[in-house]
Amino acid sequence: MTAVLATEAQVVLRAGSVFADAHPRFAGTGPYRILDSRWLPSTLDGPLVLRTLIDSVAHPGTPHWVGDDDFDVISS
């Protein structure tokens, strides 16, 4: 993942990603902007994984945490 953390950075979900397949309604509202990025536990006692909070540019108000393998940065 590109180390961009600015509200002006825009990303798109990767077709076929686990997140896009699990949330097709949200996946259709891109592009998205990055709101935050944090190391969060993968499971209750699991290792930390990088998660990024994104929200739709066109239809804001439903942010989602995604993994770094779920999206590509298109502008920064």
C-alpha cells in the first residue's frame, strides 16, 4: 500500500477483493477518500494488521475499514 494518509487521496476498491465481494452495495459508490489508517487486531488475540478507513466521495456517511490488499490509490 502506498503510504498516503490525506483526506485528498482517492482510492478504488480492487475488483474481486474480499471486501468488494462482501459489500457490493458500498463497492459501487467509489471512488473513496482515506479518512484514517491504523494497526488493528485481526482477531481477538491475533496479530496487528494495517486497516484503512475509507468513505465514498460521491455518497459520504458510511465509512468502512478495509485491508491494504482491498484497494489501489488513484490520486494523492
